[in-house]
Amino acid sequence: MFKRRKTLALAAAATSAVMVASGCSGDGGGDGGNGGSKEVTWVINSLPGAWQATSLSGGSVYVIQMLSGVLPYTGQWQPDATYEYDLNVLAEEPELINDDPDEGPFEWKITLADDAVWSDGEPMTGEDLRVSWMLGTSPDEGYCGGCDPRASTSFDKVDNVEADGKTATFQLKEGLADPEWMSLFDAHSQSGGFLPAHLAEENGWDVDDADDLGEYYTWLHDERPEWSGGPYMIVDGDLENEVVKEPNPNWFGDEPKLDRITMMYNTDEGTFANAFVNGEIDGANPAQYSEDVILEIQDLPNAEVTVEEGAVWEHIDLNLRNEQLQDVELRRAIFTAIDRDDIANRNFGGGYPEYELKNNHVFGNDSEYYVDHFEGESQGTGDIEEAQSILEDAGYELDDDTLTLDGDEIGPFRLRSTDTVVRNTSVQLIQAQLAEIGITANIEMTDDLGGMLDAAEYDIVQFGWSGSPYFTGNADQFWHSGSGSNFGGYSNDEVDELAEQAINASDLDTAAEASNQAMEIVVPEAYVLPIMAEPNYFFVNADRLVNVHDNLQSSYRATYNIGEWDLAD
């Protein structure tokens, strides 16, 4: 069956993706052609960059989904945008002790369930939360030497964590607040959950020594986890081909239904339909839209396909470390020459004509906090005459169809993205549009988005932010001069101050106001050009699998409830 519906385009929190055999025994349920073993093959449509998602290079949806069913977390947004605490992991809902910084430190408490243990039988404790907090802090905080977390601001706000058995109590620094305090270790946090502390000691690292903790951080990202705190654990695989998951023997929640889940990395979208028809794969929730795949799969009798406007929004960023791109007038002309509607229509008009351009970096078009920050702006209109006028007024000239300034050529610029159908189309359109104002853009694809962004190896880049209903930290992550995710090096003192106000606000209304004020400054400075909240598609063999459906509120997508997946009778 084919479903198409429009849903709220939600704010992003973070950042933007063959078989290995191993033995397992089944319970005699649906055999899936494996002698009684209940096995499923799921596609992740790009390569993960690391074994954990906390770092800049590992911070992608592909890493998060690869780890689904492995990391424990405290809660998660559900597909209907309601929030649920994970009471398998928690003894009770976290307790907010004080939310008024004028009356003392902002403080809350998390208590883990008595029977919550890691896969090696070691109990989950408040120390796991304390160490996970330190692993998520920036090096300037002094807890973790050499760590490069991609979204450390909420972690850096914490002044003290007291671990006592199963409980951890958190206090923020003086005067700070956090209206999204419950998010620190949930499914939407920078790591996608929390990490084990005891493995550091087992490997000889002292978690209270910054250099030792930094070595543990590196080890976590470099080594395939042989541990788990969820219903499944990774028993085989690598970062190039696939991972294989089997049930965690010490999982303390409801017993997972499947004996084995193979998650194969396949960037070739053109193979999805045939592999699905041949029974080689059971489904996928690709991070990028592909009209061809949707059209191929939607009419298959056993396929359930959904297409919805999701929480991933595509955007074009400029690298201000390029000396030429430090000129705001050149940046404004580049963004004016780019035609967002042409890009959106060419990519989505046929399969999702309901698309809407995104005119607010933080809030979806249906949000109560939405403000149109591009009303009256020429950026994104594809108005070549206006772009040429901006350049002429700024002293630029055309020399045989080549843009110059004081006789020097502008560009050529490296135009980069991951190699997907949508982004291929998009960058080709951008290349042609910029050629009309005399700028050469050389297209270069990458299969390591996180690494490329972290190293700022681009002049112009298109990628997507994937998020959740959380928003207070977005401005800080996107544009604060100290943010590791501010890949292009944007710096504005007023924006820094507003971003800090948003993430430290005592309530959501105040945070939203500061976020919108930051956008009022960022948009005219032409640093990030949003395109739209990309439609996300999902497909599954509905005749074979049950309890599998998409969750556009989460980077885990359909894998958010992997412990409930089962074969149909």
C-alpha cells in the first residue's frame, strides 16, 4: 500500500550514508528461508563514519541507525510527536528538582532501573551517566582531552554530576537553565543514548583523567562495540559493508522477536527494488528521497511505502574560510542566483507536489514559532539579473563570461555533496545557475560526509540536518562561533549571544524568540540557504514484517523500536 501525507517539518538537532555470515539458532518462528531462524535484512543507504555518533566524523543518521537496539537511552519522541520515557531503562521518570535559576542551580535527577544491566552483566549505574556527560563535553571543559563532540553545549552547561548507585543528579552552572533538560541521554542526544563507564576501567583508563578519558572516547569510536545496553548487540560487521545483530542475552526488557538482523550499507538506490523483489532485503528508511525508487516499489503487492515531509532539511552552506567567500556581497549574489524552487520541483515535484520551501532554519512551516525570514529576500529566487546587479554594485566584473574582482578570477569553487539522486540533481542545477553569473563550480562527491564537513573540505556544500522536536540548541549548533558543527566558520558576536540565550532560556517561548532573532541576522549574511524539509520515504515488506513503521521524529527512523520488530505469522 502507498501512503502520502504531509506532516510537521520539525527542527533539526544535529547532523547529516556485502554480507557477513555467522551462525545463529532460531526459535522455530517464521523461518524467512533460514531453517527456522527469524532473520531480517535492512538497508542503511550510506556508510557510517565511526562506531559511535558523538564525534564530528561519526555524527550522522547512518551511525545512529547502525547502533539501533544497542545503545540504551532515557526516552524518545514517538511517531505521533508524543514523548515517552524508556521505563525499561529507567526506574521512574526523571525528576526535575529545581527549574528556577534564581532560587539555586537548575537541577534534576535520573534513576536507572534496578535490573538494567549491560550485556556483560555489569549493572547500569549513575556513573555511566556521569561518564557519558564528560564524554559529551568540549575539551575546554577539561574533562575529556582530545574529544570533538558535535553538539556539546547542553553538556557544557552542566556544572556537577553526583553519581550514587543507580542515580545521577545533575546541576547546571550558576544562572543557566534548560527547558529541554530531559534530552541529555535520550535517543536524540549527540550519542543517541548513553555509554558504559566500566569498560574504561577494564581497559586501564581513569575516567577522571582527561587524557585517559580522551583515549576511551577514541576507542569507542574506533572499535566495533562488543557490548550492548539494548535488545540487540552487534556480533559481526565493519564500517564498509554491514553489521549483524543478534539478541543481547542480558537484555532486561521484553525479549526481542528476531534472531538476527543484518544491516547492509548500500548507497546504490537503483538496486533497492530488485533486491526487494528477490527477497534480499526487507526494507529501508533512506535519508534521501528517490522518486524512482518510490515509483518502482509502491506498486509491488507486498510493499508498504510512505512518503512524508520529514525532519531532515536540505540546505546549501558556504565555507567562509575561503577568502573570496568572506565577502558578504559575493555570498548574497551566489545565493540569489540559486533557484530553490527549481531545485525542489525538479527533485520532488513529480512524487511530492505538496512540497514547500523552507524559510526558517529552526522551525517548520506549521510551528507556532514560525517566522518567514526570506520574505522580500532575493536569496534563493534564481534572479540572475538581481545577482548580477549585486555583483556590479560591489565592483565585480565579467571577463569573457568569467567573474572577476580587480582582474582576479572568482573561483573556481568546490561544490560538494554525498552521491544521491537528489543531491546529484541539485548540485548540477546549482552549477548551471552559478555559471550564469560567471562562477565555475566543480562538483565533487563524497562518501564521508562527516569527515568532509569536519575538515571543511568544500567551498559550497549541500547536506541535510536531521532532527527532532527539540530546538533550543539549534542556533547554537548551527552558527555559534565555538560550535564544532559550524563547519563553514561563521562568526558573529550578536548571534553567539542570541544562541546562548536560546539554549539557556528558562522556557520554550523565550528560546524561540532568541532563535528567530538570530535568524534575522544570519539570513542577510548569506551563510546558509535552506531549501526545504525533504520528503522522506520508507518501505517494508508488510507481508513478512510486523511492528515496523517510520518515525520521522527521530534519527533512528524506522529502527526506533527495533526490539519490537517481528516476522508476520
